[in-house]
Amino acid sequence: MNHNIILWVYLVLLLVGGLIGLLKSGSKASMIASSLFGIPILLSALGILPEKVAVGVIAFLLIFFGMKFAKGRKFMPAGFMSILSLISLLLLLLA
């Protein structure tokens, strides 16, 4: 699978998650965080930054969401984003 497709899909889902957090819970922090973490992924997808930057960001988010899921046991959004991050990371590393 093309690395750019993986990065774009992950980026869109990350930003949609931040937007849902903002609209559903009024969490500005969720939107800000998803935007800030999305910037290096976007720049990697555009070829401005090396792909390993996006891999590092996604690996960090895997750990972050994994710990959040382990603590709260709520599938949305932490469990979903953990699985999405893991799948994206594996696809990027194996492709």
C-alpha cells in the first residue's frame, strides 16, 4: 500500500476525531492536539518532511492512546485510535 495513502487516511481520521471531540464534548484541547499532531503527518504526506517523522508521531500517539485506553477502558476514542495507530504504523513499516 502506498505510504501517502496511509498517512492521508490517518490524518483525516485524526482530524475528524478532534472535530468530534470539539463538537460533542466541547473539547478545544482535542481539536488543538489533533491539529498539532496532524501538521508533521501532513508535511510528511506532502514530502516536505521525511516519512520517519510521521512514523515517530504515529508511534507516540499509539503509546498515548494505548495508555489512555488501558486506564479508562473506553473504546472511543482511545481504543479506536490505538488500533488505527497500530495498523497504520505496521503498514508504514512493512510497506
